[in-house]
Amino acid sequence: MSKANSAIALATLGLALFACSTAANATLVQTIRTVAFNYPGGSQQQYSAMCDPGEKVSGGGYQINSGYSIFIFANAPVVAPNGTHGWTLRFTGIPSGSPTIGGTVYAICLKEQ
């Protein structure tokens, strides 16, 4: 291998190691985003807690604070068409006309800094 090729190989290796050390030194910041809901029941509803731009969803869930039974259709991560990440809950109250169902949807969002 010539000196020129050796220098190029070393420079390439140095850039690769720099990129790895930069990524390894990055800090992940976790933020919990929420959306509260209250609805009278009987029809299908969907609520989504969305991460801010640049954040990625790493988990999520929901909590029911008041009301009776619900039927869950979806409790899952979501990526909107614009690339925004979040967590969604889609459900209906059982039976129709049940008291107001209240709760919160949570999205656990991460951002590299």
C-alpha cells in the first residue's frame, strides 16, 4: 500500500471513529407528552399524544380516570403522514349513554442532544 493510500485509509478511519464517538457522546432527553380527554361515551373516539418535531416516540399508554367500561380498538405508537411521532388510543364507551369517560394518553418521547 502506498503512503497516499495509507493516509487516505487513516483519514477515513479517523472520520469513522469521530462519527462513532460523537454519536456515543450524545445525550437522550426523555419527555412525556400528554393529552387529556372527556367524552360522554357511545361513539368511537381517538386521542393522540404527539411528540414535538425532532422527537421519536419510544413508548406510551393511557389511564382512565373516570367512567365505566371501554372497548379498546388501538393503543399503539403512531407516525403521522408528516413524520411526527406519538401514541394513540382509539376506543368506545360501553354501553352507549354511559357517564363521561375521562383519562389521559401518554407518549414517551426521546430526542438526541
